[in-house]
Amino acid sequence: MTAYLLRRILLLIPLMFGITLITFTVIHLAPGEPVEMQMAMNPKVGKEARERLQKFYGLDKPLHVQYVTWLKQLAQFDFGRSFSSDNRPVLDKIRERLPVTLSLNIVALVIEFGLAIPIGVLAAVHRNTLLDKGITVFVFLGFAVPTFWLALLLMYLFGVKLNWLPISGLHTLGYEAYGWFGQLLDLAKHLVMPILVASFGSLAGVSRYMRSAMLQVIEQDYITTARAKGLSERVVIWKHALRNALLPLITLVGFSLPGLIGGSVIFETIFSIPGMGQLFYQGVMARDYPVVMGILVIGAFLTLLGNLLADISYALADPRIRQQ
């Protein structure tokens, strides 16, 4: 087990290097440069000013030299400085917005798996019944409805027509005057629609995975044996079958880690939430290479970490994997 873990951890190093190399190259080959984006609204800027800016940002050097320079900074946990007008360190920008994105997505993830598991179990246990067909319709709706369209519908219904919920930001103007309970209630109202949008599509998919895994498990011989021993159906399903059916979901949990950052781009932009998703979108639009690379590196690290944790969880949950 120890040798397996060491081998998996050492494999992350070349994978991380390859991901950063490909990402860095693709971003710099994309149309539009930071200097051009900044000077587009000022046609009077001369060639010398453009060249000074390119030299200031290090964009006058060959691409491989830029990558080596950036890699040296990354080795010191320095993501560089933003190309935006404030020229702030990228790490400071990420540190400001990361708690917002993590909080939103962790709450959405808990709701997603907390609802998807019992929904999938019920659909499997009551297979081909009216309940199962109703859940299937819900799942197909979850797959079919685009996230941005659902967000706009919720904003129009609950924010514009009914005026029940705010449609943007995290706080109401002047919320500091509220008491602690009023501030908490104001924050909750702002988060209802973003969390609903973040969890709806994934909820449908995870519940479908859970149904499929549960159907395979309840057809096994040991489940028949457990029923033959006289155990109640509740114990058979929720204690014996569920434990083994959860194994495929371990992979989904691992893959959900990078989604804590990357999956928030759409709803953070639509709801004007100052998180990592909105920062990434703004960085891409402005060709802010250090910001984009910083967020992508974190996303790549979380992806590799999620795969590693999934492998470890499999080994802990299934003794056969540990023996192999």
C-alpha cells in the first residue's frame, strides 16, 4: 500500500509539469494580447508605449523563456502580478476570492450528494414504478436544462416578478447596519439561487449514478442471503447494499474537487458573485495571463489531488484493491 501511494504521488509531478506546459502554450497562442486589449480603447497610443508595456510584462521574450521564468516563480509559490491596472500579486487576488467560491461549492456539494444518494436508492428500490419514472423525468430535465438559462429563469421569477430574492452580489447595500441575524439572513437570501443553480445539474447526474450502482448491488447473491436470513428490508438496503453501492461515487467525489473552482464560472458571472469563477472569466476576457494561469494551476492540482484521494478511498473501502 505504501509503495502504491508513493508511486502515485511521484507520478503527479510529471503530470503537473505537462499540464502547465500545455496550458501556458495554449493561452499564449489564443488571439489577442494583454497590451492590445489594454490599448484598444486608446487609439492615440504609439508603438513605443506598446513596446514598453510588452517589455514591462515580459511579453517581448520568446515563449519558452517566458514559461521558464513563470515556472521558476511557481516553484517559489509566486504566481506573479496581474496585468490589470492595479498590478496586484495574483496570489492576493486568489486569496481574497477563494473562500467565497469554496464556501458556495462545498455547500452545493453537500446538498447535491445529500439529496442524490437517497433519490438514487429510492429509484433503484422502486424500479419501474411511478416514483422511478418521475425521478427519471427529473434527471433528464437536469441534464437538458442549461445552467445559464436556469439561472436567468430563477432571476426573472424570484428576483424580478415576485421580488422575493436578490439577483446579484452577496450583500444588500448597507447590510452593515443589520444585526448578526439580519446579516446572516441577507447572505442566505443572496445564496439561495446560486447554490440551487450550482447543485441542480449535478444532482440529476449523481442520482442516476447512484441508481445504476444500487441496481447492480441489490441483484448480488449476498443481498439475497441477507434477505433469506430474515433481515428487514430497511437493514438490507440502507446498511448492506448502500455501503457497496457507494464505491462508484468515490470517483465522483474526487472529480468534484476541481469543480469547486472551475464549475463556478457561469453562476458567479451571472449572479455577480466576487469569487474565483468571476475572476477567471475577467482574466480570460482581459488576457490576464498570470491570473488565468494561477487559477488553472490550482484547478489542475485539485484534479490530480481528487484522483489520488479517489484511489486511496477505493483502497480503504475495498480490501481487494489493497491486496492487489
